[in-house]
Amino acid sequence: KLKKKNLYGIDCVIHLASISNDPLGNRFTKLTLQTNIIKTKKFIDLCKKSKVKNFIFASSCSVYGNNKNICNEKTKTNPLTIYAISKVEVEKYLKKKSNTKFLTTSLRFATACGTSPRIRNDIVVNNLVMSAILNKKTILNSNGGSLRPLIDIDDMCKTILWFVRYRSNIGNPNYCINIGLNKNNYKIINLANIVSKKLNNIEIKAN
């Protein structure tokens, strides 16, 4: 329901809104496509018409899908879920819409972790902790060999603020960047071991 007048005088938009996890995306496919792609594209158009100068989009490392190698920005995208597909589609749309007066940025965030007032228990670290507390053991849905990139919410916020303040210093009208550190790529079994030690060496059960 936003109108052009609602964005009058706004220099920068940080777009975080989406159906933001795979279980919900798979259950409510139509709503996810409408929210994450159709409505987001309309909002991007409105921002451009309203002369917003800086549009920052919260994308995701999930755009790379199941990849055995550490990914960089040149790695081919391979989205495997509706959520990931929606991120790739919006990234492409931003590239098409960007120009020197409408700077667009896609931040491909690693997997968030940590506590919050509205905590999410579907993301890997939080899920392992929840499983350990509720079941008195950490239950893995695999052998734990796959890697997960992690990022703290504080680092996500610092990154967004950097692009709010300094985006104009980057010459490219459209910019896409991975947000995370190689040292924070963990095997799930190693994460489970850390959780186990924190909770008095609770049992780990792997499938």
C-alpha cells in the first residue's frame, strides 16, 4: 500500500522483508513468490520512481545451493528452494534497474545465528541448541559433514550500516557481495560438538 509520497525525501532503503525460511517457503509457495518476488519488484520500481538513491537488499548465501567449495561472487548460483530462487530473481531485477542515480546492492549474508527476542529455531546453530535442550541430546539429520557459513547479527548490522554510509564510494551502480568469513565456515558435526561441550557433553546422535 506504499505510495510515492511515502518515500519522499528518503535517500536509502534497506530491504529485509520476505518469507524468510525454507519450511515456510515450501509450505506457502504462492505467498512466498508473491511477497519475495512480485511485491518486492513493485517496491523496487516505486523506490526508483521516488528517487531513492541507495537500495540495499538482504540476499542470502543460499543462492549457491549445495556446493562443496567455498563460494565467491563469481560462483554460479544454484538455488534449490523457493526462498533461494526468490533471492536470485530479485538480484537480477536490481541489476536491470540500477543506474548511477539508483545504486543497488545485494548482500549475500551467511547464516545468522544467536539469540533474539523473536528467536528462529530453524537455523542451524539455534536448532542444534533447541534440540539439545528439548531432547537431552543433539540430533543431526545427516552425518554432519556438510559446511555451514555463519555470521553474527551484529556483523550483519555493521555491514548494512557501511553500505548506507559509503555505498557511493563504489563505482558500480549494481553491486553484489558475499557477507561472511571463511573462518566461520563450520561442519555441522563440529557445531554439534561445540554445543555438546557447552551443555555438559550432551549426547550427539547422527543419522
